[in-house]
Amino acid sequence: MEFSFTLISIFYVIKFTLASETDTENQAKILYPNLFNISYIKEKTHNYEHFSVYLKETPEKGIGVYARKRILPNRVVLFYKLKIFDERKNRKPLSNGEYSFVVHTIINEKFYVNVFKYGDLYEKSNQKPRGRKPFWGYLANEPSLNQTKNVYCDRNWEENYKFKTGYKEGQILYYKLISSRIIEPDEEITWCYGMFYKNKYEKNCDQTD
């Protein structure tokens, strides 16, 4: 099996290349189908209709997140909940690393990438919303050519790494997607995963993303 990984952009999305990508690209959806079922999510989400965002499926991208009302800059739009896994224990990132992030270790107040551990989706990634902010970060797509990104990923250092020097397998990370500009009603929530991430559609992300 061919294996490689690349540290991607500011927020370091993991990209793993496996021998047969077609065999693995749908792993997350197969393993955790309820995380990708709009009807199930709506049914289980209390006050869904009062959120500032909603879910919609399109032929080009599949499920995406859209603004229900105008969202101002510097607002938390979505949360992204991940569980720490250890690559050495035969648990490779799901779906070719589409939803995965690297994990850091703190040594003498400096951050270093832990090359064996990574954060990934798990069965409880979509938990009860925080203040009507849902945990749908994993459903936010990259911008198409006719779109521009409108949120960025905040690794939430204060919550994730306060009083910690590193993470153990099984612990949880909470990231945030924060609005970078005004987002108009019915505009798709989009962000760039990283310059080396390959998507099935053409995206409007430059080499600095």
C-alpha cells in the first residue's frame, strides 16, 4: 500500500494518498451514515429552523451548509468535532483524510506536529449545538469557481490546548469555522481545505489557502 502525508496550509489538514482512492473515499459515509443524512440530522436537531444556517444537497457537491440569514464577520458559524486516533494502531484516516487534521504536542511552549496522531470524524462528531451553532463543520465545502470562501478554520487553541502538552488517543478536539466577511442569506458556507487537497470539482482556492 502506497502511503504519504502532507501538512496542509495554516490549519494543517492531513492528506493521505492510498493505493485505491475509489475504495476509501466513501469510508466516512459508510461507517457513520447518520452524519451525512440530512433527514436524520433535521429530525434530531432541536430548533433546526431557528439556526443561522441550514443544510442542502446539490448535484455538484452533495451536502453543503448555507446561510439562512445574514451573518456578520468574525462570528462562529459552525463547530468541527474530532476524535484523536493513532495511525500506528491500524486506523487510517477515513475517506483519504478528507475530514482529518493533524494533532500538536507542546514542548517548552512551542507547538510541534505529532506525526502519528490525527483528529478525525467519529460517531459523535455531530453533537448537540452550542448556542444554536451546529457541529456541521465537516459538511462545509470548498468554494466553486463562482464562489469565494467566507469562513476560516480556527483551531481553538484556548479550549483545545490549555493546560495540555499533548493529546492521547480517544480525546476530543473542538475546532471552529468563523466568518471572514459578511455572508448573505442562501450563500453557501465555504472554506479552503489546503493547497494540496484534491476535490472532485474545480475550486476557487489559491496557493496560500
